[in-house]
Amino acid sequence: MTTKPFNTQAALDYARRWALARNPAYADYETLGGDCTAFMSQILIAGGAPMNHTPHTGWYYRSLNQHSPSWTGVPYMFHFLTQGTGTGPFGCQIPLDDVQPGDIIQLKFAHKPKFSHSLFVLSVGSPATPENTLIAAHSYDALDRPLSTYEYEAARALRIEGVRA
């Protein structure tokens, strides 16, 4: 298995292109619990990440009803990115004030028992604050929306360190 860099620029371009629309190559999960993490998965594909077709623990998409839990589920994506060792993207959790373009932020809302929303960082001011961290997202589609406009209880950030092929 080889490790390659993640193409952050290609991921950013994809996020900007599809933040306010849907790519017809993928199913829209908006009415099935939300499309936010599926959108993050599409962004990771655009950044050069190969799918991992391992049943149950992989990260893949075949169709609306044939995909891994990590393709659409916030906690499953977090686990795959931070604990996975096989093919696909990998990353680590970082402090929220260290985010940079190309990172993923996941939010936990007061009315939910666990993290339930994924956002993609498009740009960040210096120093990084929720006011100048601009994101792209699906499920309440957003493009260049400040992180500070979300009412969340907790946030965690993920840095994509590379892809394994």
C-alpha cells in the first residue's frame, strides 16, 4: 500500500462547485437523515481518496442503498478517518483553532446525543476563529458560511493527512 498526499485544492474546488447543488453522480441523502457527511465523502473523492470496499468498516459508495456507514454517518466517518488503516483517506483530530482550508469540522448540537453534522473548511482568517472560519456544507446548504452562525454545543476538527492506495 502506498501513501499519497491529499489534493486539497481539488477538494476545495469540488466543495465550491457543489455546495449549493447536488452532483447527479451521487444520491442525495437530504430526506434520509441528511446529506452533510455524504457531501464530505464526495469532497474526499475529489481530493484523490480511493474508496475502501471493506464490508461494514470501509468507506465506499455504490448507490443510494449500497454504501458504507462511514460514507453518510458522522461518527462512522470520524472513526474511519482517525482509526482506519486500509485503503482510503486518513486523518487526525486537531484543535479547532488550528483549522485550515481542506479540514472537516463536525458539530454536536444540544438536542442530539452525539456529533451529527459535518462541514468542510473553505477559508480561515488569522488567527482562526469561528467568525472567520468559512465553510461549505449540505443539509442546510452553505457556501462561505461562518462557523459562528451555527448554534452548537461542541465542535471537533479533522485534518486529512493523506490517502492510502
